[in-house]
Amino acid sequence: MKQFIYKSIFAVLAIILIYEFTIGKEIKKYSSKIDTLTTKEGRKEFIIYLREEINRGVNKDRYLSPEDAQLLNKFFKKIQKEINEVNN
């Protein structure tokens, strides 16, 4: 009976440790991000961050690489063609 209790305690501790070092860290990371977005100050910080990122993007000469621009152009032409087929 004594061995069963020791093995059970060891198994429970092992499961708790494995949970804390794997899944627990990820859950805490995401829950802290969610908590910052739900507070008033967290939302203000996020808005400031978004504004800074938009300003950086606006100040760039090019948003896309030439390859990405060609790919998007082909994609938009294909969508335009499909829309025109549906309308006709």
C-alpha cells in the first residue's frame, strides 16, 4: 500500500511539472496578452503601437517586393475575371 501511495504522489507531481513547463507557460503567455488588451491602458498602448507601425509603413518607399507585387497583380486580375464572369 505504501508503494502505491508513493507512486501516485510521484505520478501526480510529474504530471503537474510537465504541465507547468509545457502547456502552462503558453497559456500564461496568451492570457497575459489578453489581459493587457482588456484593460484601458493596454488598449491605449496597443493603439499607440498600431499608429507607430502604420507610420513606419507609410514612410517606406515600397510596401511590397517586385515579386510580391506581380503575384498580387495576377491574383487580382484572376479575381476580376471571375467577378466579370459572374456578372455576365
